[in-house]
Amino acid sequence: MTTPFVPADLDQWLAAHQQDALDELFAFLRIPSVSARSEHAGDCRAAAQWLADRLTHAGFTASIMDTPGHPVVLGEWRGAGPDAPTLLVYGHYDVQPAEPLELWTSPAFAPEIRDGRIYARGSVDDKGQLYLHVKALEAHLAVRGTLPVNVIVLAEGEEEVGSEHLEAFLEEHRERLRCDGVVISDSTMFAPGVPSILSSLRGLAYVQIDVRGASSDLHSGMYGGAVVNPAMALARILSTLHDEHGRVAIAGFYDAVQAWPDAVRAQMRTLPFDEEHFRAETGAPALGGETGYTVLERLWTRPTCEVNGLLSGYTGEGAKTVLPAVAMAKVSCRLVPDQDPKAVERLIAEHVARVTPPGVTATVTALHGGRPWRAELGGPLHDAGVVALEAAFGTTPVITGEGGSIPVVGDFERILGAPVLLMGFGLPGENAHAPDEWIAVENFRQGMRAAATLFDAYARG
Ligand code: BES
Ligand code: ZN
């Protein structure tokens, strides 16, 4: 087989418009569309409007569609006609909160290029990876006045808070969104210069545990030792979540876990992964986790239970002798096929009820969840993805797994009946959700070239 190439007409246009693409992405990144914070609801709408305007400029019909939460942006180009296939590009315009702000080298919403990287909240997750598709589509319509397939662009504003309203949106607009495949760039490549197609995502079950003791904070000398301390009770509850082998000790937790296919595990072992390099990049003194599994297996194929946040008592400057009345923990489990988020939430609640010491009450509230996903690799969309990535990067993509979650991926398959191709352009160490998030300028550029090639490759079959 000859090495695939990026069509020259599109490649020239993208090269000539590279600076425009960067300037526009910077404008997108300046909008602080933090979905988790109600005070940013206006910014989320502004980001949606900005994107709709860019889609219109590219030649799409764009609408902003309200949901009970942040709006969905829907772009449509159906010029290939009713008999041609339709591809749907999905992404999200919302971002994670930028705090702690003081740890950013340059402000989170003032994008800046340093050392070939674009630093800003949302640069890689997911505005940069979403916008590179918009530019690729614009290239087709600008150069050729047409696309070889019909295209729908669906961008939501609630991915970072669990895509709560998207499932209902897909159900409601099932006919309008009917498509032959879904393309998503919201993930990472295995290494620089190594294009990657994702074969799995973990799911999520996120809960909050509230422990209550006395009706108000108490003097720790006058009451300590006689009244149960909710912070200590919470620490005891949390300490029961794992056994000494790093396995989750919640009864029934592993019941639905399927063995990972041997072929996929074997393929995983061929990836050149350096555990020490991975450790060093995190800055942690040592790695941990479930015994009996490699780091990649722990990350991609095994479920977890983690504390994401803890709050209780006095945490200000100096000392305060107080016996807190409440303690709270945010806890989330990453899930693998066929664990069900709702079922896991129930198991956590039952577990907490069993281990809560006398003298306090504990409640477990479900926050959000998402199902795990594993791809059926192969088929025309997957094959087109391989061709497009090879054309852009000059090397065949590797198949990887992923520890993170994109809750809607399973819904696309289930509700729209369409296969999903996940080709991401982030890189290890990109600081998604953390200070100094970045995307490599080079990957933004190659991503546009790969995305532009994908539509031709898919139409050629
Ligand atoms: N882009 C990520 C998912 C992801 C993370 C893919 C790492 C590949 C590598 C996405 O925006 C995300 O952060 N998802 C959340 C989902 C949650 C809020 C339901 C996650 O994984 O925490
Ligand atoms: Zn994210």
C-alpha cells in the first residue's frame, strides 16, 4: 500500500491560514466558559455563540439549541445530498475551572505560546481539538466549495460536568442527528509524533459523602474524647475503600468487570511505555495501585476508587481547637466494562452505611456518572482514521486505551447506532484540568491536516 497523503489543495489552504487558525483559537480560549460555575453561564453562552459564528463563516448552518443546562451548538452541512453518508464531529466548548490561579505561568484565559505550546485552559481539552475540525471543514468548503460527505458538528457545554443533558438531547433529536459515524478529538496521543486511536474509555461514578456529628462545631477540649469527631469518622470510612493490595474493597464492586480481551492486552504490551518516565513526569516519589498489573493495565483496564476532595474543620492559618460538626469527601470510581455507574453508586452507599462508626450519620449523594466504553475496531470509519493520521504524521497510528471518561461516547453508539472514532491530539504531560494546560502548536497543525484528510478517506471507502 502506498503511503497516504494529505490532499495538496487542502494542505496548501491550511498552511496559508495557519496564523488565522491560531488567532481564532486564541479568541475562543479567551472566553472563560467554565461549565461548573454558575457565574460563568454567560461565558458558556458566549463561547457557544462564538463557535456558531465560526461555523457559519465556514459555510455551515449553525444553531444554538437550549438545554436545561448550557446550550448545544449544532452545525450542519448537507450539501452532499440525502444519499451520501453523514459524519458527526463531536466536541465540547466548556472547560474545567482554572483554579488554583496562582500556579499558572501565564493567566489561564490569556493564551500564550511558549516553546511551541499553546498555554491556556481549554487549549487541549477541548477547544483546540474541537476547533481544528472546524478549520479542516472550512478548508474543504473554501477550496472546493463542497465536502465529500454530509457533516454535522455537535459541540456541547457540559462535558466537564458529566454531560447531564446530552443523552436526552440525542434522544430528542435522534432523526436530525442520524449519521454513519462519530468523530471525536478529545484525547491524547501515546507520545509525540505517535498518532493514536483510542480503543477504550473508563466510565465514572461520582459521589459526595457527608458525615455529620454534633449540631454545631464544638470546643475540642470541652467535648473532644466524648463526642465522635466526623473528620475522624470520615477518615475511617475512606480507609475501608481499599484493601492492602490496592483492590477496591466495596462488596460487589468487581462483579460486572469483564476480562480484557487477550488480543487487546497483548497489543498493549507492544507499546513502548516507560514506567519510570511516567513516574518522573508526575513528580510523585513512587507509583502505587493494584498489585499484579502494569501501569498501563491499571490505567486503562482496571476500575478505581479515588478521593477527589476532602473538607472538614479548621483549615485556615494557625491553630484552632475545634471539634468539627461535619466532614465531606468527594469520591469517584473509574469504571470498566460492564460496570454500571448507577449500580456502583448503590454499592458505595451500601458500603458507607455498613462501615460508618456509631455517633455520626453519613449520607451518600450521587453527583454524576458515565458508562465505560470499548471500541469495535475496524470498519470504514476506523480505517479512514488510520489513513488520515498516517497521512498527517507520516506514520501508522497505534491503538491505545484511556483512563479518562467521555460519558457521551456510549450514548452515540446506543442512541444513534453509529460507530465512534476517537483520534486525539493531546500529549502526555499536557496538564488537562491542571494549571498550565497546553496543546502543542505542531499537533494543532497536524490535527487540522488529519481531520481534513479524514473526510476524503472516508468518502473513498
Ligand atoms: N478530554 C477528557 C477525557 C479524557 C481525559 C480523554 C484524558 C483522554 C485523556 C474529558 O474532557 C474529561 O475530562 N472528562 C471527564 C469526564 C467527567 C467530568 C464525567 C473526566 O474524565 O474526568
Ligand atoms: Zn476534561
